Amino acid sequence: MNIHIKNGRLIDPANHIDGQQDVFIVEGRIAALGRAPAGFTAERTLDAAGLVVCPGLIDLSARLREPGFEYRATLESELAAAAAGGVTSLSCPPDTDPPLDEPGLVEMLKHRARSLSRSHVHPIGALTVRLAGEQLTEMAELREAGCVAFSQANTPIANTEVLLRALQYAATFGFTVWLHSRDPFLGRNGVAHDGEVATRLGLPGIPYSAETVALATTLRLARDTGVRLHVARISCADAVDMIEAARRDGLAVSCDVSINHLHLSERDIGYFSTHANLIPPLRSLRDRDVLRQALADGRIDALCSDHTPVDDDAKQLPFDEAEPGATGLELLLPLTLKWAQEMRLPLERALARVTCDAARILGLDAGTLAPGAPADICIFDPQAALRVTRDSLKSQGKNTPFLGHELPGKVVYTLVDGRVVFEAR
Amino acid sequence: MHNPQLNRNGELQHLLTIEGLPRDIITAILDTAVPFTEVAEREVKKLPLLRGKSVFNLFFESSTRTRTTFEIAAKRLSADVINLNITTSSTTKGETLLDTIDNLCAMQADMFVVRHASSGAPYLIAQHLSAIGRDDIHVINAGDGRHAHPTQGLLDMYTIRHYKKDFTGLTVAVVGDILHSRVARSQIHALTTLGVPEVRVIGPKTLLPAEVEKLGVHVFHDMRAGLKDVDVVMMLRLQNERMQGALLPSPQEFFKYYGLTLDKLELAKPDAIVMHPGPMNRGVEIDSAVADGPHAVILPQVTFGIAVRMAVMSILAAH
């Protein structure tokens, strides 16, 4: 279908565009910006007056809960949430049940996602079988089945020999490994940052060293093996410094932070709010402020939602028994905008962190509105406000520390491959 | 953020923690407890303040002493007491905590006395009661995880006031396993709220929680230095399981460096009192010569504990 998006403010960070330009879509791709290509007739015209037109968001971490956790969420519910959130590509961690450690599972997931014709789903394959940290998965086969990278999700590899071999093997094929830094022993029973709040509330703590010790090991092994490393969801200031130092030494390493850690701190646990039970834990206010600055100046490459739908029963428990995680697909754009407002960042720079920068980490031909690119587009009203309520969320997971908050930005249209997959009424 | 243990008028709705409790509420509880200590001396040890009320002792973690003192307190106020020992762990999932609460609400409970291994469990119950419109039911935290044991903290304050009269000139040391202790946290909040100018915590680094100084205490690792000129020594129980894992090398070494002995006690003021929440590990955190000696007020703590729990229950029932 030929679509004409008119009167919008076009922001394309990949090409440093921020200005009034129309977009013309032919056969699922961007055909032209500004002026219509020769012979173009629109079958549909979207009036974007007063709205921002930008590349569809790319979420580096969104759990869709299939297979295995369908009582928490399904592809249907979560891809509807993605569309409503303006997210047109997402990568999902392998911590499903069973984990994504076999090509057949990955093919099935990709097939299910394609049949729904919504956002693009890019699975991250398991680095070790059953994520158990013992035996390597068939990474090359998994790659052919569609995995874009390999990770352990939140499960650390206790045996550093296995970690070394996994990184070596991935490096053999040039695969990217995503690791979340978490020592298998330090803070193992912890549920909150080992600081003042955990001390006051009597919650078992997770010290900084649980993250930094694992990160130091990972960075060293990445250097020795030459693997392409992405450090997923950092939570503290020291991690930012360590990654910056590794880059100065010439290591190709990228990293991301979640929307929760960009805006919240340990204090948001309040009176044992299980919505603030997250992996990694929410750290101090100072850490949060460093993360916000580091994302702004590029020391942190990308922002992700770390979308983790959890059912009410698993959250209505004492804090240390509750399932960690927060829903986030529909909050990625509003919380990017809120961060941009609070840091006084130009929209173009802020949106880069959830579009072209994320695409670069995934190695995707996406996150750009250059002519020829797939027409994955998010059109939003930057002036409108979103009130986060259980009813406003399309995700089956209603678990977020932002419930009740009013956040900037409202998605009006989402297009995937030139198809309108979401339209606000 | 709304403090869930106070109602809209700032009165005590639930007793969940001492942190954030206004000083006048703490003082009112201690004052209310005074006449209740006399009830125990009477031939008929009953008052009608909770007549017709049902108090449910919900013990998700086993405890004999605390449960018994709550039971005695409730019965002296003429309440009906129902004891439920629901020992479950997160691994053996049966009925959820809130399902249990819903069922007990349907049995016309008036008060829940809750002991739970997870920090914050009584908050979850209080929030749930509010959500289902049962604000008429009061929750008393009888110990949750490492978080709080407010009636223990209050009875300790009652004991200190009984012997020392005034809080504002005291130096108090809390000694031992602060990290895992809900008692220590409640004591520290109570002491600082009541205006004790110097609160010390004494223990090895493995048994002190992160940033504990932010609770308003001075940290000592050397017990002799920490006990110098203190008016009150509050010993904590060292759970046997702390000897497993890497927290401590042995009970013997702990006793040598952090156990309260007569010679260490000599560093405190001559009229210092020694307290312990019980049950004691003699020869681990406290020497029998101290526990049974003239400075110890450990048994009066137990007696005062009943009066303080009666005070808490009667104040809650009046709101």
C-alpha cells in the first residue's frame, strides 16, 4: 500500500534530520522524504500535523513469555503492546521455558511472530544449553534459525572456563555475546541494592561487587577472546567507568540501561513495593544520575525497556518472594521523552538511543528513515500525556513502578513494513 | 508517601515498624503500659478492653515466646485468641498469604498478630486489608524477616525508661548480629526517636548491614571501645545457622571478641543495665555470669513485654 505521511515533524537521528518533511511509502519501504516520487499516488494519507514522525523504536530487551510462560503473556498480547508503544523491532532474551537453546524453538517463535504481522521479533539465543552454564549451544545453527546474538539472560555462568570457551566459540563465527553482569555468588539471595534502603527494610542486599566483579571478568575475557561484547542492563556508576576504560583500551564493547534504572532508585521500593523488585536491583540516586548522564553523552549506547510481564499472583507476595521484573514496552517512548525533557536533550539525540543506536547493536537494517529502508515508523504526539494505569496497558503484565504516573508522549500510529499496525482512537 | 500504619487522623492503625512512628505515639504506648504491669499482680488478671474481639496469632515462622506473650496479653484484655501456626516456605507453595488473610477476614477477625520470615509481609497484609475495605482489622507486626519487631523495641524502651527514667542523657550499645536482626533495627529507631544522644552498634563487619551509620548510629568493631561508659547494653541473639557459611569462624571466637563477659561489662558505667531479647545462647553472645548477674534485666523485659503488648492492642482497638 502506498502511504503518504504529511505535515509531520520528521526526526531521523540516523541521518540527523529534524524538520517538517512528508514521508512517502511504497511497497513497505521508504520511497522518498519531502517530495513525492514520480507517479506516486497515496492509497492512504496519515495527517501528522503536530506530531513527530520517527523510526519505529527498537527494544533491546523484551520478554514475550513464549514458550512456557503463556499464563503471564502471549505473543498476541505483547506484540499488541509493542505496536501500541511504537516499538517496531524487539529482541527477546532466551529465558523462556524451555530456553531458546534449540533451532526448532527459535524457528517456531519467529514463525509465530511473523504470522501475527506485527513488530519484528529478533530472538537472542541461549549461550549455554538450558542456560545452565555447562555446555555450549549450537550457536551457528541457532544463528541460521534467526538468533541475532547469544546471551545467558539473567543467569550467570558460574564456571569461568565455560564462559571463556563460550566467548571463544562465539568469536569464531563473529557472533555478538550479550552478558548481564551478575556474579553467581555475591548477593545471590539478595533482592535489593545493598545500601541504606535495604538496611532499613531488612531486605537481603545485592552489593555493587555482584555487578562489577562479573563485569571485570567479562571485559577481560572479551579482550582475550576478541568477541564482540554487549553488556546488558548496567545498574551502577562503576560499571559505566569500567566500560569506558575498556573502550579507551580499544575493546569493542557496547552497553545498555533499562528505563527503570534511568528513572528510579532504591528509594522507589517505598514500603516494600514489589513493582520495584527488579534485576539488576535499583541502585542509589547517585548511580541513577550517572546512568542518565552516561546515556546522554553516549557512554551508554542504548536504552531498553527490559519488558518483563509478571502476573499479579507472582507480585502480590512479600518482597523477597515476589517475581522480579516490570512491564515496559509501552513505556519505552514516554520514558525516553521524560528523560530527554529532564536532561534538556534535543529529541533527535534522545530518540537515537532507542532507534539507530539500538539497531547498530543488533546489526539490523532498521532504525532509519533513509529512502530504501523498511517503513518501520512511529508517529507520536509529544504534547499529549499518557496516564499509566492497568487499563491503559495492552501488555498482559500490569506490573510497573510507573503505575499512576503521567508520562509525556502518546503514540498515534505505528507502521511495520509500511503497514499500520497501531492506530490510536 | 503515606505511612500505612497511621490512619487519616495520624492515629495508630497498625503497628508495623517503629521507623517513622512519631515520638508522642511511642510515649503514649509506654504510658499506657504502666498501669497494665499492675494487672499481673492482681488475683483476677483481666481487663475488659478487648471483650468480644478476636485476635488471630498468625505465625508463619515458629516462635514460642513471642506468640505466648501476645496470647497472654490478648487474654488479659479479655479477647478471644486463635493461634495459627502456618509454617510454609516459599518453596512449598500452598495457599498464598493473601488467600489465607481473605479466609480469616471471613471469620470476623479483629486483629492479626503476624510473624513472617519475609521482611515486609505485614505491610502486604495491611495494604491488602485496605484494598478490600477491611480497615477495621488491625495488624501487629510480631517480627518480619530482618525488618522489624516493633513490640520488642517498645518493651525494650519501656525497660530502659523503667530503670533509667530519661532517654536524653544515655549512651546505648547494641551488640552482635545487627545484619540479620529485626530487633536491632526496631531498637535503633526507637532509641533515636526517643532522643538517645548516642546509639552504638558493635559487631564484626560480616554482621553489620550496609550503610548502617545512616540509621544514626556509631559503629564499633572493638567491643571494649564500644562498651566504654555505656548506660545500656542490648545484646542480640546469634542464630546458630550464622556459624555456617562465611560469616563467622566459630562460636568460640565470636564469644571471645563479641560475647558479653564480666570483664568487658566493667568498661560500662557501674549502674549499666544488660538486656537480651531472648532466647539466649549462653557462652556464645553472653556469659552466664552476666545473664544471671545484678546488671541483667532480662526477665523484667519479658514481664514488661506483656504490658506493652496489652498497651499496643488496647490502643489499636480504640481506633
